[in-house]
Amino acid sequence: MGLVDEVLPAGEVMAKAVDKARLLGAWPHEAFAMIKRNRVEEIEQRVLARREEKERLFVDCWYSAEARQRLRAAMERF
């Protein structure tokens, strides 16, 4: 999935992280920003395309009779 680049012994993690930060910090800022933008652009478009639907579903769930009943019960416990 690409979530982990490298596994290191605990004592080496900080030095490796600082080296990686220095490397990334040396890249031209515009190029780095473009790389980041390209990585999230497609996902952002998908999220925005369904935002209204997801907001409506959230509001319907949050204000449902079941949710209101559970919130009332939680408030009573406090």
C-alpha cells in the first residue's frame, strides 16, 4: 500500500527522519508542492463530487430518532 517506506531499529529512526526531512527540504518548493497536489488531486475531486450527498447522509443520521435517543441517554449518564 505504500504506507511504510522503511523499518528501522528504534535508535536509528530519529536520525533517518532528520535526513529524510533535509532531503525533502532541499527540493524546489514549487516542484514539491506540485507532487503533493498531483497525489491528492484525484481523491479531492472524488470527495468533492460526493460532498453534498455525504453531508445529507450525515445530517439524516445525526438527527435520526435513534441518534437523538442515544444522545439523551448519554446526557442523563453525565
